[in-house]
Amino acid sequence: MSSGALARDYRHKIAEAVAGLGYGDASALFDALAMDARKRGFTYQRAGGLVEAIRLMLIPAVFTAEQLNHLSVVAHAIHRGMEAVSRAWSEDDRLRRMLPFEEEEGAWIRSVRRDPKSPDPLWYRLDAHLSMDEPDWRSRISIFEINACAVGGIHYGPMAERLFLDEIVPFLNLKKRLALLPRVTRGPDARDLLGLLVARHARALGRTTLNFVFSEDTTAEEGITEGPYIVEYLRSIGVNALLADPRELYEKRGEVWYRDTPVDIVYRNFEAREIIEMEREGGDTKGIRLAFEKNQVISSLTGDFDHKAMWEVLAGGEFDAYLNPTDAAIFKRHLPWTRIVGERKTLGPDGREEDLARLLRRERESLVLKPDRLCGGYGVTIGRNLSPSEWERAIDEAIRGDWVVQAYSPPEITKFPVLEDGALSFEDHNIVYGLSSTPDGTAVLGRVSREGVVNVAQQGGLMPVLRLSEEGLKDGVKGPLSGTWA
């Protein structure tokens, strides 16, 4: 049996077990998951400060080590491409037009970037549509955007796996049901990968200690709640990890400090433009500015180049001179056609020159409009979900603003159990995978929604992503950080 068939069989048997539950048992399972989710920080904070449990889907995705290794190759190519483009940006007028920053923001980035050839660490998430159960899974990889600042899922992904193994497996007696199938284990843990990336970058900078700060705006009343849990985990594996607002960092004797601790590496859960806004409001950002100047921040300034327009730069052909030819071929194969919206001529998805505005109006059902620099799914407009008149209004708004248009790539659709109106039913859900890749492996986050825009911020849920253990295949991850820092 192929690995794809094994994965489908595994998921099918879990679905059968769930379908066999009565309403009372199903309700008890969902209640137990929600309670455990709150205890483990598997939560999201809504506007106004309301913290709620994230919905966990009962059926996991299953990847093979071979698939994770292949996805790592694609992800590393995108990282190299982003790095090459960000280095060329200050010298190329065309790139500055295609990847614009607000004047103050661009000046801030230039002012703190001291050595453009220094190590360029990124922690990022590639959002993708995949069909990993299918025989032709390689040809069906469509990576539609990157988030390289304030990346969600570092804690949520591993917790989705743990909740599945600790709550769902014993509740459904899955060990007995799945006894004849190959063993399924947890995938690479994003928290381990982040810890290893932090340690590697500290060594590259010649640091002899590993004092790490996870930095985020601690006054924010909406968003992910992962920070304290990431810090707790990293401390458990040997990192002196601390949580701090960027305004709490300060300079002392040419070093970055937090309270009484000299800081080696900062993980930033914000964009450069958010630092500028803090400065406007009177916040002291000298410490985080120094951390950028000393290249002690993950993600580096390249993270701020995660414009959705980056896909036109990487795959459009105009800037191939900056790219590794092998990487450029990967981009053309796996990045959907993307163009900056405007009154312009450009090559359409079929390679022929087109008037872009006319193409937008003609190809509504095959296109998606997106604000260039918003995240969280906000503003994403799927043409096939709109009437012609609604699409026309969306085009007008996009032409007036900073938007991109992208070829629609269909998501994987899977039936997941839903407990509503006093009954358990199986409903179609769209799946978006998030890939966080480092030299030590690739962690996968599964996001799920009945809506076309799939995001936890838009009331979506999360899905466990497990790895199928197969004879002769390597994991592609070197293991936890504990014991690697001497």
C-alpha cells in the first residue's frame, strides 16, 4: 500500500470511530478538548480581550518524512529568494517600486541595516494548498504567500498534536482500531526548530551565552496568545528564555539588556512599522533598534519584505538575475501567478501579454484579490464567491490601493465532524497548511474552515498534523534542543 493510501486509511478509520459516537459521547469529547485547550494555551484573544479555546479538528493530516523533506527543499528556496531580493532592494529602483514601504518605514529599515551580507535568519510560515494523500502530491504543491513577521502557530501546532494524542486517541480507543496500520508519530516540533535556530544564530554571531527574549506588544488586546507558552517550553529545553515588550529592552555598554540580563537573541512578534508606531506614541525603542543593528533579531529585516507582491518578484521572471536558477524553477512551479494590481500590461497566467484590468474583469472565477501587506486573512477576496457586480467593486478598490491579484488555487477539502444543533454531522472544510522550515526540519500547521478564507483570526480551527513512520525514510529533523548548547 502506498504512503498516500496508508494516510487515507488512517484518517478514514478515525472518521469511522468518531461517526460511531452517540451525541452524549461526542459532546463529552468536545467539552474535554475545549477544557484542555484552555489549560494548554490553545487559545486566541478576540477584540476586547475575550480569550477563547481554538477549535481542534478530530481528524489529523498525515505526512511522510519524504514529503516533509521535499517541502523543506521548496521552503529553503523561497528563503534564499527572499534574502536575495531584500539585499538587492536598496540598489534597484524596480524592486523599490514593487515592494514599497512607507517613507518613514523604509528609512527606519535602511538606518538599522548595517551589514547586508551578515547572516539573515528568518522564522516564517509559508501558507500552502497541498494534497499529500494523492500520488501526484509533488505537482499539487501551491504556496500562495509567506508570513515572516509575527508568525502564529509555533505553540499551536505542537499543542494540536498533543491534544489529539492525549485526548482523542484514548477516548476513541484508537490504539486498538489502528493496530494493523503503520505507526504514526508527532512531526517536527516548531518550538524545537525555533530553539535550534536561535542557538545557531547566536553561535554565528559569536555569542557565548544563550539569553533569549520573545518580544511582543504586551499591551495588545487581540491576537495569538502563544508567547508565554513558547517561553515556558524553551526554558524546559535549556534556553534562558524571557518574555518582554520591545519597549522594555535597553542599551547598556553597547549591548541589549532586559532587566538584569544581557540579551543574545530576540524573537520579534511584530513588524518594523509597529516599532515606528510605538516611537510615535513616545515609547523607548532604543533597545530593539540596537538589536536590529547588531543582527540579533529573528526574523531579520528581510522578514519585513513579506509583501504578497514578493511572489511576482520571485516567479514573474523579471528579477531572475538575482535568483539561483534552480530556485527560480521551483518558484515558477509552486508559486501561483501573482501580479500587483494597476492599470498595466503584464503577462497573464497563460504567458501571453494582457491588459491587467481587462483580465481581472474577464477571469473573476479564477482569481483572488489580496491587500499587499495585511495578514490574518483580512481583505482576501475570492472572485468565485462574489457576484459580477461585487467583483467589479472589489477591482475598483484594488486599483486605487496597494493590492495584488493571484491565480486561485483550490484547497484540499475534507469532511470533519461538527457538533451543532444537538447532532454530530460531517461537513466539508477547506484546509490551508502552514510550513515553518529551518535547516533542522519543517513543522506543519493545519488550519481548517468551512469558509473560503482559512484563518484562526477569521474563526477557523486547527488540525493535528502527524508523521507516518515508514521503514527506510529519514525524519529530516535532528531532535530537540536539549543538550546541544554547551
